Amino acid sequence: MTSHGSQLVFELQDNGEMFRLFGSYDENLALLEDALDVKIVARGKDLTVSGGSVELRTAKAVIEHLLHQARSGQKVTAHDVRYAVRAAKEGNTLQDLGGSILVNARGRAIGPRTDGQKEYIKAIRENPLVFCIGPAGTGKTYLAVAMAVAAFKKKEADRIILTRPAVEAGERLGFLPGDIQEKVNPYLRPLYDALFDVIGIETFQKYMEKGMIEVAPLAYMRGRTLESAYVILDEAQNTTPEQMKMFLTRMGLNSKAVVTGDITQIDLPKGTYSGLDQVRVILRDIPGIAFVYLSDRDVVRHELVSRIIRAYDKFDEMAWKEGKSRQ
């Protein structure tokens, strides 16, 4: 990168880097121009940014950060652009989010895209048991699956087990048609989708047939000891305290467990306490156990998802204050 008065010039390495940075139809460049109040011109391998001195300082931090991401093999998304711009404007240092965890079945690098996700990955690498709590769209389950597959490929685990409570939204399996597998599959579908994206359907089926990957309802974990396994419990807010204790005491030698959930989306019957909510108090000071909290800032879905989450949080806060004032 070189500076010429009111201009910055970034030299790009190749067309692949340009594609990962610019986005489809150069949408990222348009976002950067609008958000940073600068003019960006791409000519050959040079990316020239023009603007005021203050705007250029912010643009330098943002584009260098996004370039590093593109050079690590990750495609820069509109979310990445908005996240970097917001952090830079708030005066936060744009940290290196770390390299990719692995490359998925479609050749796309998977890695953390926010500081919160970076903390999550670090916690998984350093602790045998990690709880990740946050709203929908923050990558809790997807990143856990990617870390599990990476560990499996490095022979750090002999098998991967993914589980979640099979009863949600007031439905009961006995009232659903089909055999037990047909009954539970709709509840487990998000776990299948994450695995399909990370390793591909054919590889998934091969590993399933060999017993190297298991996707099952939480009830199937009772009475088992899970040794040399990478275990993921998803939607843990819908466990009872008894189910949570049962799951956590299944861990065997050389195993790692990641528990994910959103305590604002509890579907348990009224009056039933969430095992995930309770465990935050019981296990918070135990060495080897980490709690990571993600927020709307870590949402990597459509920008509207972050706005929706913030709106609901604001509504819940107002309702709580109103309830307190009536007491």
C-alpha cells in the first residue's frame, strides 16, 4: 500500500484476490464507498482510494483488514465489510481474526468472521468443554461443526457426535408420523445441513456408514460413555437441568464437548427451568470450562437479522422495565 496525498493505492496480487475482496458485481466496493465516504477505482491490479484525510485513515484500516481476510482464502462478504467499517468508526482496533479452520466441500475457507467468533474458536482450542451462548445467525453450530471436522481430520478425535433435544415448540414425537428416525430427522436437520456444507453429502454418508459420525436426539446419549469423541450439543436452551447433567457426565477420556444455545429462545413448557441457563451459574468457575457469549454484532446472516435481534432485545428490556414499575 502506498500513499499519495489524498489517495491510497493498494496493490492486489491476482484475480482471485480481487474476486474475494470485491464480491459479486463489485458490491463490496460500492458498500465501502458509501460507508467510508470515499471514491474507489480499480484499474489493473491497483485499487485507488480517494478522499479526505480522516476518511482515508479509516479506509486504510478497513481495507487492509479485508485484504488480509481475502489473502487467507476467505471470500469477503457484505457482513464483513459492515463489521469492519463499524469497528473502525467506533475506534476499535481491527484485529487479525486468525486463519481458516478448514476448506469446505465447495472449496470455501471457513474461519471466524468477528472478534466474538475468534474468541469462540480460541476457547474451543484451549478447553475440553465450551458453552457458546448467543442469538441465531452467529455461527455457533456451524463453527463448532467445522472445528469438529478439523479435529477429526487431524486424528484428534475418532468420531463426531452431534445431538440436540428432539422436542421443541410444544410438539411431541409420539404424535408425528413415521418410525423413530423419520420422527426425529426434522429436528436434527440443521445439524445435517451444517455437516453437508462442511464435508459434502457423499463424505458425510461414508462416515455415517462407518460410525465415524453420529447425529442423534439427546435422549440417545443416556447411559453412554463418549470416549475419544468430539461431541456437540445444539439448541441446549431446550434441555432440562436433568438432561444437561446427563449429557455433561457422558464425557469420556480424550473427548471434547461444545454446547450451543440461545437463552432467549427457550421452548420448554412453562415452569420448566432451562439446563443451559442453570449451568451458567453452576459451572462458571471450573477450570477447563469456558463460556463464550456472542451478540447481534456477531450475526453473519442478512443485515436485517441483526436489526431484528436488536429490536426484540429493546422490546424485551422495555417490557421488563414496565413490569418492574408495576410491582
